[in-house]
Amino acid sequence: GAVVSQHPSWVICKSGTSVKIECRSLDFQATTMFWYRQFPKQSLMLMATSNEGSKATYEQGVEKDKFLINHASLTLSTLTVTSAHPEDSSFYICSARDWDREGGYTFGSGTRLTVV
Amino acid sequence: KQEVTQIPAALSVPEGENLVLNCSFTDSAIYNLQWFRQDPGKGLTSLLLIQSSQREQTSGRLNASLDKSSGRSTLYIAASQPGDSATYLCAVFDNYGQNFVFGPGTRLSVLP
């Protein structure tokens, strides 16, 4: 089945530094990928929609200059948390759709970000 | 705006019990509904996907039903096992936003 690989699975960084998270579709091409964030004991919330070859679409309240998304190829989207602060500590997860599979959205394994 | 709720928020049962998790959504104009399992600190595992035209889906000990008109779905787990302990998320993919809206999840503990 469709597989989405996400790296790293966890990262600890110092406040003020930037962190890049990668999301790859391993056996299918994804023109669109989705980035979600989950704070403790809360639901997954969509942050942005990543579109191959064009600008990402951000949800209301998500700072596009802070959460940089690049979707340079049909199999790779990256999320860079710039100038990270402790309040950015969260669980980030990406998703992509394999259009050959009916309704087939596949999620990455997630990245636990801790900013100290 | 689509909103998804799940009841109960947490559930603890002895091994072997059958149980039902509930999901409600406010806008019945959905494309599909999906149940996921999330283990602590890990990603999502898709359990069952129900298209808007379907009433239920079954996989092993799991059965999910969908009543689109009333905005409800249930996940039935038969003969629960300690390995079923996880958070179960319900998500609807709506026709408008082209993305999933997740419920807050039900945290299940199955005691040996």
C-alpha cells in the first residue's frame, strides 16, 4: 500500500533555531500534501496544504513566514519551523493522497518537536 | 464549518469486552469518514474508511458504521485486547475544504 515516510521522528532544538521536517511519498506521486499539528490532548489540526510547484495554502492563524513549506518534487514536501520557540513544541504529521487508491490518504509517522 | 466530536473522551475496559466508540459531525456533506488509531507519540494508522455512500465497513474485530443523515459514526471493537489500547480518532473528509477534520479522539485502555 501507499507509504508516507516522515523524518525525523523526534527532534529537540534550542529556542531561536530552525528545524526542517521531511515528508516523502515512497511509492506514489503526491501533488498535494497536508501538514497537521497536534498539541497534547488536542485534536490534529490542519496547518497548511502543500502544492507541488506552487505556494502552500495556510490555514487561518498559521504564520506562513514561520512555517515554511516547500514542495519541490512530486514525492517530497518539507516543513521548516523557523526561529522555533517553546510554544512551537508539538507533534507534526504529514499526509498525502495516492489517487490510485480510492479515498486513500496516508499519514506519516509524525515528528515530535521539543524546543528548549 | 465542520466540527467533529467524539464520545467518550476516555474509556477503560477489561479485556474481552465489546465496546463502542462514537463520532458525531455537524455537516452531513462529507466525502468519506475514516477511523484511525494513534499510539502515544506516534503517527496514525488507518483502520477503516467509509465512503459517503456506504453504511458500514468491517475489518477483523472492527466494524464501523456511518449514518450520514444524522451525522454519526460508530466504531465497534469486539473482544477487546490489551493491544487495542490507543487513541482512536475519527476524521471526516468534507466536500468543501478538501481536507480532513479530526475529532479529539477517544483514549482507550484495555486492562489485562
